[in-house]
Amino acid sequence: MVDSWATAADVTTYTGETSVTDDELVRAQDIIELFSGITFDAVVDSPRNLRCLNRAVAYQTAWMRYHPDLYLNVDVDSISQDGHSHTPAHENAALVAPLATRWLRRLTWIQRPLRVRKRYGTDDFGDGNLDSAVADDNRAWTPL
């Protein structure tokens, strides 16, 4: 039994790919762990997150079958040859399956942006130095 959020049966169910091997699941699991920021050993107590990770591994496993050059890619911003050009949709487009990326975006710890509160004593422009001449230019003038 391989340690993975998805099984070979899950891959077949969601993608139609058959005869999935444990080795393929391990490789896909490794990629999804990298991009999810969590390992299989971590406690995931949310059924929603487990479902997202299950689908991400399933789609990544199937996608990797058709991208055997995944481990041999070269980092480039754009490619142009014989009048044809190629620009990836994002920096990891050659590494992660499109549907796996969508499932990863639904993880609660990836979905919620980090919110930072303003420091005590800051004005509306976020500059706490009320004596700054530069900050004065950004403030509306009001009579005393």
C-alpha cells in the first residue's frame, strides 16, 4: 500500500486512466505535497481538504502519464521556434496538471489570503510617522 491521498481506483474513477501503478501515485503524491505545502503524514482534519487533496493527486497522476518530460523541463519564460511561440499560463504550468491546480486552490490554507492589520497609530496611508514630509503629501489638508 502506497501512502497517498488517492488510490489507483480514484484515478480511474475521476480520469478514466486504468492500470495505474503505485510508482505513478508516489510521483504524483510528491508533486502535490510540494505545491500544497503539506505532507501525507500531516493531520488533515477537514473532509473538504482531504477531498481536494484526493482529486489533486488523482488528476496529477493521470496528467503525468502524458507528460513524461516533467522531470527534464528547463525553466524558460517563453519559447519561439519556426514562427510559433509558447508562453506557459503560469510558472508551474509544466509541472502541475491544470485540474490538480484548481483543486489545490480550494484548500483552505491556500484559499485564504494572509490578512495583516494596520499598526496602532498609523494613518489611512499606513505611514505611522505623522511628522514625515513625504507622508504629508499623501494626506488631505484640513484646517485646525
